[in-house]
Amino acid sequence: MSTLSDFATLAEAQVHTEITDKKQVGSGQARGFFVTSGIWTALRQIQSDMTHPLYALADAVIVTASDGSSYFGMDSSTAEGQGNLAASQILVDAGVMTEAQKLELFSKALTVTKPYANATQAEFDEAKDVGETLLLPANNAQHKPVINITTQPSKPTTIAIEQRFGPSVDDLTDWHECGAFRGVFYPQQSYTAQVSASPASVRELRAVSKLTVGMSEV
């Protein structure tokens, strides 16, 4: 599935469609299709003649389509789906339905959505934002760093505090989270976090924001 950041413009994101395969067609949906396409009449005619070679198939289709709680499985990885797909081809070969009608029936197992149709420019801008990083003063003790921001995000956000440490600057761990500034939203206030002490000889700290908010250390 795509993400909002995958698109070059908001307009492109808003018209983007995605298809989900439910692997099944509901009985009511199938019956409506059969009736409006004329296939239902042909199936009923076959069902009325027990000597017809397609009697059992037509009867099974009608019984399933008439059961409001049932459905036609279309998953080719299951025995049921394979059977239904094969049965539909038999109906095509017998002239009960056309190839185009078979494909139209299969398409009813698909759901088409526009996941970003209502996305706003602010949401798009934030999705495209690469964020920012602010180096904090090195400090091995337990302490409470404080930051300010200059740009208000669209909603309160969390800014992670990451650390790396080791016996020397040439031998440090990877960056990993050790705290966070939470509920960051208003430029008019400062934000405080708690960072535990580290026994390492060297510890480096940084604040990492997914959004560009104009961080500065107080």
C-alpha cells in the first residue's frame, strides 16, 4: 500500500486509487448481477429441467445466490475458489454467460478506494517532511533537557531523544532512543524531557523530530 509521502503533489495523491481483492462475491451482489444481465433467467430454465447436463451447476448457483448469508468464493488458492472459477468457465463454454460477463462478475470481488481523497495540504506537507535533528549538549548525568520550537505542527507531536555512548568517541553504540519531548505543539512554550544517567565515559545526545519545527535547545 502506498503512503502519502509517495506522491509528488497533493492532487496526485487525492485521485490515487487502490484495489483490494476480497476474494469473494456476496450472494446478493451476485444475484443482482445475474438478474440484470439475463443470466438468472437462463439458469432458472436449466434448473427446471433435471435432465439438463448443467442442472446440478445451475441449481447450486441459484441456491447460493438466493441465500442472503452466503457468497461465491473467488480465491484461486482454495478448493472452493478453484471450483467456482472452473464452474464459471463451464457456463461460458455453454453460452449461459459471455467471457465479458464472467470477468465482470469476478471484478465484483474487487473494492476500489481512494485512501487520500480527503487529505489536506497540511497533511501532505507533513508526510513529505524529512524532519530535523538537533544535537544536545553531551551529558552523562540524569538531567532534563529543554527545547523550544518556532513552527507549530498540525497536531501535537513527539520528538525523540536519542543517545549513543561508549568508552571513547571512536567506539560508540548506534543511536537509540532514551527519552522524548511529548505533546510538542505550541511555539509559545518550552518542552522538557527526562534523560537517565549513563555510566559510559562518553555519551552523545540528540533530538530527532519527524517534522521540521525549528527546534532549539534552551
